[in-house]
Amino acid sequence: MNQPVFRTARLLVRPRRPGDTEACLAMDREPEVTRFIDGPWGEEANHRAFIEARTRGPWPPGLGYWTIERAGEFLGWVLLIPEDAQGPAIEIGWRLRRAAWGRGIATEAAAPLLRHGFMTLGLPAIIAGIDPENAASLRVAAKLGLVARERAGRYLRHALRREEWLASRED
């Protein structure tokens, strides 16, 4: 199964390609963007290799990274991959350029990934690790229905079980 393309009211959410590398690098160079996320952001070669490896995968069928675009403009990305690229849990995540913050874009782009994960892939649960000081990502997680369940190192592990997601659709 290839990664699907999602269209929302405002966005195109498509599988990330190698041609997205420069936009991803530029986004991650914005200090506020990676403030709460561990990674190789300070070393150009390692940073580039990290992005290229994450774009390539390999990921299990139907999982991976998706680029978020509006009118052809790169806004950021969302992911649905094994936690920390290793699993076994499946995590959802998002990262946006600073100029795209505060407009509901992360929530709008991540919502179809939840549906895909639960309905198409039949995942029993989806998690997200979020720094407890990252108020914006905490709001996105809450809007998506993810609930803080436990501490995982410096992050709070949020989770949403398939049955919870389905029940929220029946209301």
C-alpha cells in the first residue's frame, strides 16, 4: 500500500518526496520550530542525512511522512510512523514553518492521518510524544482527541485508542 494523498478544505497533504528536503531544512533552521524537539538541527550534514533518511524510510505500508501544502506553498509536514522510527507503537507528529502557526493547519493536516490510521490501517492506538512546555502542540493533540497518558523521558506520551476515536465520531 502506498501512502495516500489527502485533501482538506485548505490543504494538500501528500507523501513527502526527496525534493522537499530543502524546505524541511529551512523550516528546521527557524529556532522556534525545533525548540522542543531533539534532533541533529545544529550540524548541517547530519541534519540533511536525518531528513533524507526519514523521507526514504522504509516505512511499513501506509505509513511515512506527508508534506503539507497550500496553493503549492510548503507549510510543513505530518507523520504517521513507528515511534522514534522503531516502534512498536505508531506515532503521529507535525511540524510547521513558523509563518503557518496559529491557524489550525497542524490539526487540519493531522486529522486525515488519524482516520487513515484507524480506518484504513486498523491501528489499535496512535500516540504522540510532546514536550510538556510545548503549549501549541498540546493544543493540537487535544483537538485531535489525544490524551496525556504517561511520561516518556522528557515528553508526555499522549494516546488515542481506536475505540475512543470511533466513539467520538458517533456523538
